[in-house]
Amino acid sequence: MAMLYLFVAIFLAMVGSCLNWNTESAVPAVFLFGDSTLDVGTNNFLNDSQSRADMPFYGIDFPNKNATGRFSNGYNTADRIVKLLGFDESPPPYFFLLNSDTENFKSHILKGVNFASGGSGILPETGKQNYIDVVSMGDQIQQFKTVHDNISQYLNGSAEATINKSLFLVSAGSNDIFDFFFFNIDKNPGKSTLKVLEFISKLMSNYQAHLKNLYDLGARKFGILSVPPIGCVPILSAFADPSTHCVNEINDVAQIFHVQLDRMLQNLSSECPGMKYSLGDSYNITFTMINNADLLHLDNVTSACCGNQTFLVSGLIGVPCSPNATVCENHNNYLFWDQFHPTEYVSTLAASMLYNNGSEFVTPINFRLLVEDS
């Protein structure tokens, strides 16, 4: 019976992904923060960034086959969630609006802005060693402060009414865990558990401070995406357990992160009047897809559709997703588009599961109930 319910839930998610449930926007605006899960082109404006998706074959299924900076073959999770909220399109990157004329900036920020930066994390140093130039979560919130002040000026000081009702969508933590694993983890088995707990505690402290800063700027509705099973991404295949195709140690840290994030959000919401949140269990969502691949017509849940790059002891080997890469024939049959990120099809499924489904995927309420709550 439980498995039947699961199949029905997934089926409904698939149906929901094809529909726009709202005839008008469910919230005044959406503001997005975090990493490449939600990035729609921020890093295109960072000349020194090594975390980029502004070249083929990224965007091969996007309108006009444009490589927009999304780490996807088409639309990403940010786009699909925003679409379910009733918006025609996802908010543009902050830097895009900053380079536009003043009136364009003002008119767009009233519907939302995307601050997410591929390769960034919760900690200020995350991503700098690998990708050189990324916009950290702290800097993203400073950018929102500028937007907040502009909205206040544009609405003659009444920004709070709009911002209070808007959705603040956040996806962060994956790159922090990657950096911890590859650059900082103590390989002494006797110390590893302590190091992990200290690291997670540091992450939660910083994450809470970021969310509190957004709350102080008027944010009240938070849609939070937890860390997926990043130990299963194709780029780690050389280190993976052959029986699971995943690096189990990294997945263990991702699970601890989710438990502690759940606890932190409960505590923070109890301390902050009016704060409401939905926590998406990206870990469970991803493994649900992996374990039910046949039902979802996913023929490959371990390899990248675009490129074959992987980590070895001596560094990277293989071809990344780029104009020189080999691309699979049926993009929708793959879980992973590149070595880290899901395909558009999988992002569409995930967005609908977050928006429509129950506590098996999102707690304490799903995204639809969060935005409908006045």
C-alpha cells in the first residue's frame, strides 16, 4: 500500500509538472538565493568565474537553444517552481537588472530577482578555491538589501507589504559539503565524525544568520531546498561504491545536514514572529526517482547526458559538458544532465513534488500551501 501511494504521488507530480495550477501569481514576487540549482545566469557576469554554463551544450532544449547560464539542458528547478507559482518566467539575475536602465530595474524587481550563483555556498569561502569567483550567500543578501531599498523608494516606503508576502527560495549547502570533503576533511578515522559535526554546526550557524538577515529585511515566507545525495553525482564515479554508484560518506553528511537544517528552521521560526517555511527534502526526492527509475522512464541514473568528466587522484579527466562533449540522444531519459546537475525533465518533476506533494517530500507544508497562507 505504501509503495502504491508512492507511485500515485509520483504520477501526480508528473501530471502537475505539465500544468500551471495558478491563473495568476500566487505571490507578489520571488527572490532566489543559493547555488547552481537556482542560478539562471548570475555567473555569466563574473569574468573570472570557472563555474559557467553560458556555452553549448547547455541550453540545447531551451527556447532558441540559448545557453543562458542555467546548468541544465533547458529550464532548471528555479524556473519550474516559479512557473508553478503562476509567473510567466523566472526572475532575471541581479547583475542583468543592474546593467539595465533604471526604469527596467525598478519594474522588474517588483516581481522578483535571482541572486543565486553557481559554485557558491553558505560559507563565504565556499567555491573560491575551485571556481575563483562566485557570489557568496552573504554577498547575495547584501545585493537583496540594495533591491529592498529600491523597492521601498519605488513604493514610497511601503516595501514591507510586498516583501512580507513574497516567496524567498533558497538552495545552498552542496558546495560547502563538496569543499569540506575535498579540501578540509580530516582523514583520520578517529576524528572524522567530530570534524563532520563541527562542520555542520558551523554551517547551521552561518545559514541561520543568513536567514535571520533576510527576515530582518522583511522576508516571511521561505522555501528551502535541502542538499540532495551529492555523493551520487557522475563526477565522483571514480570514488563511488560499486554497489550504490555513490560516495556514501558524502551522502551521510548530506543526510546529517538535512536533519540539522530541519531542527534549525523549527527553532528559527519559533523565534521569528510571522516566519513560515517549507523544507524540501531533496535527498529523498532524488532517491525516490532513482529507486523508481523505470516508472519515470529514466534509463540512466548514474551517468551524465552531456560530457564524461570525473575526478581522479591526479585531478579531472574527461570532457566536461561543452561544445566538445558527447551528448546522449534522449535527454529526458537521464537523471543527470552534466556531472553535477539534473536534466530539465528531472527538475520539472522535483519542482512539482515540492509544490504539490506531502510530508514525504516537504515539511511542514508544501510550497503550494506556503504561498497560499496569508
